[in-house]
Amino acid sequence: MRKLFALIAFIGLGSLPCGALRAQTAADDSLLRRQVGQMIVAGFRGYEAAGEIARDIQERGIGGVIYFDRDVPSGTNRRNIRSPQQLQKLSADLQTLARRSGHPPLFVAIDQEGGRVDRLKAAYGFPPSVSAAYLGRLNDPDTTRKWASLAAATCRRAGINVDFAPCIDVDVDPACPVIGALGRSFSGDTAIVAAQARIWIDALHGEGIFGSLKHFPGHGSSRTDSHIGLPDITRTWQRERELAPYRTLFAEGYADFVMVGHLLHRGVDADYPASLSRRWIEGVLRDELGYRGAVVTDDLNMGAIVDRYSLEKALELAINAGADMVIVGNNGKTYEPGLTARTIDLICALVRRGRIPRERIEEACTRIAELKARLEQRRPACPEVI
């Protein structure tokens, strides 16, 4: 509780009555930038805590970072991950930068699902992994627990405290190019999906790591890869079936992260994909399903978004829709130096112009502070000597 109060004080929440707080912070650009910085999960190039990412942490107080092993713009495997020792040191050094600059601890995030989505590869010296599809076919709790525990321990040793997993997309269409065809779904059976995901989440929690259910509201029926284009799931999405794992896990108290996908369903929102849609995030995810945790967008640099929206418009829509954090991975078609700084500048300008309510920023920052305080209540995800 003491940690929560400290985090809330850092982002300027809770110290004044609401009206007085808004009057004060509306004119306080420094405070606004500090709040907005906490909403950013930034991708970067480099194996060391130096250069642009160091400035983003020290000067801009970003909320988190995301690691990749492959640098898509250059088509190489030279991005953030070279070896267990190197990654462990990188995580520790990034957290040290945040701490010494007086900022809250970072969310250090990765997509470590296993199988084809395996950032911590054996080729770099990490333990092996298996796919969700393999675990779902076996549907053996002990086997899943073994592999999930190995993945969680590997993340913890690397200093990772957020795993954007498990993927709870139901295998509606095994030919789906980004889910079924890659073995990323546990099963077409919703009960198996929920049971396998529960084991994965428990393993992460046992190592002091947050999970992230994805890709809400369900990517398993799509026929387009959202890295490349915008999937239209209007005719393929099966509402009760694809929402079932979320209902089950929320009813059991899950409240870490939910990652919202870039998925268009014209019957729910004819204008915007779920990641940018208030009807989806506030209407379905929060009001209908009762979710109370934090919401993070899928990467806003993916083709589904950048081919249709400016960064400014995507940020405005996502935050107003209810996203608490946005991933700006800077790992799409091009790499943009200064992208994190530009992202923060754009959001601050949108708030100052009244296009994003200040209350929405404060709401997001409160959820972020609550999550970061929860990290202190678990075994900390900190590097060990390897």
C-alpha cells in the first residue's frame, strides 16, 4: 500500500480534490508529460541501456519497454537479445536508469509464447520452448505446468516482469495466418484454452511476472495477418465461443493486462478496429465482461494501423477508447529515431487541445500505478547471476 501511494504521488494523482487537481495539472506541462510517459511501452534498438532508450527513461519517464530479437526494418536478428547474460544486464541497467532518475520501475515486456513466437530462443542460449498448440493437443496439466514454469523462470532471470502471453485466441480457423497456422492457439475447445491459459498465468505469477491475455476480442478466425493489414472478422468471429476464455478467466479474478487486437467487426463498430474502439474496450471488455485490469494496445506500428491512420489519430482513438498503455514498438516497416519522444509530444498536445480528456490520462495512470505496486507484493522479477 505504501508503494501504491508513492506511485500515485509520482504521477500526481490523489493528492488534491478532483477539481483542484484538474485545475493544477492542466497548467502543469511537466506533470502531464510524466503521466503520459507512464502510458508508453517503447521498442528500441540496441543491446545496452544507452542512447535514445536511456533518454526516454531518464528524461521522459516511459512506463515500459518491449524486447524483440528480430529487427524487422533491417531484416536482421540484431535487435535487443544476444545472450542470457547480455539480456539480464540490459534489464538491470534499464531499471537502474529509471530508479536513479526518480521514476517508477519499468514494465520490462516481451512476447514469449513459445513455439513460433519465441523471443528467448535456444539459439541465443536460452532454454527450449514448445508451442501452445502442442500443449493444447496434449492437454496435460503437468506438462503445461512444466513448460510454463520454465518460460516464467527464464523471463524472471532475464529481468522481464511482463509477458505478453498467453495467447487465448480460440483456434476457430486452423488456417488463420497469424494464429492457427503458427500454432499459437491452445485449442478450438474453449475450455481447454481457458485451462491451459490458467496454468500459464499461475506460472508467471509464481515468478512475479504479469501476463497479458490476447488478442481481444479474438484473432483465431481472421484471414489476414494484422502485422500486414487490417483483419475484418465480421463474418468469421464467433462471439460466445471467442469471448468464453475471457469470461472464465475474469470470473476467476484475472486482472493483469489484456492486449486488444487490431480487428474490425462491423457489427460491433463499423468504423474502428477493437484496439481503437470504445465500443469494444469500454462496452464489451469492461461493461459486458467486467474486466477491471489494465488494457494495452497491440503494437500501433503494425500494418493494420499505420496503413490507415496517422500516429496522432491512432493515439487519440486508442486512449479515448480506453487503452491504458500503448505499445509503440518501432519495429514495423521502418525504424523512426525519436519515435517515443514524438509519441509523448502528440499525446500531450491532444490533451492540451481537449481531444483527449485529462481524466482519461489520470484513469490510465491510476491503473498503471496499481499494477506497479502489485509487482512489489510478489517475488520481484529481477535478474540473478547466471
